[in-house]
Amino acid sequence: MPYEASPARYDTPSFFARCGRSGLMLPKISLGLWHNFGGVDQFENSRALVRRAFDLGITHFDLANNYGPPPGSAEENFGKMLTLDLAPYRDELVISTKAGYRMHPGPYGEWGSRKYLLSSLDRSLQRMGIDYVDIFYHHRPDPSTPLEESMGALAQAVRSGKAIYAGVSNYDAPTTARAARILRDLGVPALIHQPNYNLFNRWIEPELLGVLESEGMGCIPFCPLAQGLLTNRYLGGIPADSRAANANSPFLNADRVTPETVAKVQKLNAVAQERGQSLARMALAWVLRDARVTTALIGASKVSQIDDCVGATENTHFSSEELAKIDAILA
Ligand SMILES: NC(=O)c1ccc[n+]([C@@H]2O[C@H](COP(=O)([O-])OP(=O)(O)OC[C@H]3O[C@@H](n4cnc5c(N)ncnc54)[C@H](OP(=O)(O)O)[C@@H]3O)[C@@H](O)[C@H]2O)c1
């Protein structure tokens, strides 16, 4: 049976938020393809995740050149999903990709040169089988390449029609301000910043968020669930099918699931229960409580997780007592 998207997918207009001061609206929950979409993963599961997400109004899918493993395979798989399911809906999708981390050996396989960024974008488009991405990011700052060169490459990507918007990721506040200024001077406003941000990691407050607000940029926090730590996943040990137990996921090892962390997560879980939310929903709501945050960029291994996460948008308000309680747990 060919895929037909749910007719109800846009029934909740409040699920969308404006990205900074741009014209682009993004869903408040976006789906990233860092884990569970590579060549080592079950394609039909990855496909079911993307279909369910789109059915729920998640129009934004986030990739990078190196997502897999092996690197590049998440883009290839997403390209297959476009062919099989989503091609008729291309104009309804916001597809992003990035370059910055190591993609291939040699001096042109990582960081921020114009050579690397523009050739990487071409390869990403080939792997996905599309003419353009909606957002092209510089994935991490490059201390050795002039910022003008990296931003010039993003501007060139947009001018050439291979990207619609430009973004930066993992940039600190002063570098973001400089990047925004350079892009503005080049006539290609910076759309968005993608930082790591969650209950455990609050480095973007207040300086970076202030820069994004004054520059009119949106904010799409990644790992809002701290890779699953801020969910009920590890409350009773380390499940065999979890990221912490997965040898293909070196970024969350079992040794991160310490008794101290689990004890904090248990207390957070109690606060979530008082709010009538799952812990995952509360963690996402907490990220989305600030109007400067456009969308929370989640990952998922199961369709039921996406269903749960989308429900976070139903209550993103926190009383000052709730915020104080959360801060005390994490102090
Ligand atoms: N720009 C960058 O440098 C950068 C870096 C990292 C990530 N990212 C982006 O951010 C995206 C998200 O990162 P992430 O996957 O680490 O995000 P995350 O949302 O913090 O963690 C996702 C994991 O949490 C668990 N989970 C999700 N929903 C759940 C629920 N409702 N209940 C219980 N467990 C739940 C799942 O773990 P299990 O797999 O164990 O089931 C899932 O794989 C990436 O795909 C990528 O697009 C960007």
C-alpha cells in the first residue's frame, strides 16, 4: 500500500512556531536522524518512525553528512524514504543537513573550509536524491578557518539554490553574533542555531539565547532528553534495546547511567507525575517553556516514543514552584 499522510496532520496550528524573526514556521517537536536511521539499523523501523512523525505534524527532519553508521547512510536511508513515501510531500518538509565533523580522510573531510562545506553539501544532496535542503548548517565552529570563509560558503549554498536557509550549530555566543553579522552583510540572514540544551546542560542560558533573540534567530536544541537519560528509560536499569546498551552508540555509554544520575532522574520523574506528564514530556516542555526556543529536536527508536514526545506541547507552562523544585533536584 502506498503511504498516504494522515489528513489530520495539521489539525493543531499551535503545534507550529515561528523560527526567530524569519518567515519559516517549524513544528515544536522535530525529529533527528543521528541514531536509529543508519545502515546498521532496521530500515523498516526507521521508515515507520519517519512516517509516524510526519503523520503527527512533524514536518522537520534533521540530518548531517556523517549520520549513520556508516557515515552518510542516514541520508541514503532518508533518500529511500523520500522515494518510497514522502516525495509527494517534499514541499511540506523542512529537511536539514550539516557539515563540520569528520566525513572522510584528508584535509577536506572536516571543519569549515569552503572546499569541504560546499563539496559536502553536494554529496548530501546526492545521497538524499534531492535538489536542495531547507537548512544547511555549519556543524561546529572551526578555530582555524576564517569565519568569513565558512559563512561565505553557507551564503553561497543559499544563493546557488542548494539550501533555502543557513544555520550554525555548537557555536558559542560571541561567535554566533559574529556569524550572524557576516551572514547579514552577505544578504543571507542566519535562520537558526542548533545547540545542546536540556535540564542537565544549560550552557545556552542566558548569553546565547540573548544573542539569538537580538539577531532574530531561532533555536533548535538537540538532545533535549539527554539521549534518553531524561526519560523513564533507565529508571529500572539499562534495557538491552536502549542507546546506553548499544555498541553502535558510543556517545552514551552505560557508565553515564550512574546511581547519582538515576536518583536525580527519579526525583524529576516524581515532579513530572505531579504535573500529569511523562518525564520525557516534562523534559521537552521545560526546553520549550522559553519562547526563544523554536522546537525541540528529539531522537527516537520506537514509534511510541514519538507519540509520547509530541504530547509535550500540550503543557509547556511551569509554575515558579515547579521550576524551583527542579532546580533544587539538579543543584
Ligand atoms: N548539532 C549537533 O552537534 C548534534 C549532536 C547530537 C544530536 N543532534 C541532533 O539531535 C537529534 C536528537 O538527538 P538525540 O537522539 O540524542 O535526542 P534525545 O531526544 O535527547 O534522545 C533520544 C533518545 O531518547 C529516548 N527517548 C525518546 N523519546 C522517548 C520517550 N518518549 N520515552 C522514553 N525514551 C525516549 C530514545 O532512546 P533509546 O534509543 O534508548 O530508545 C531516543 O533514542 C539527533 O538525531 C540529531 O539530529 C545534533
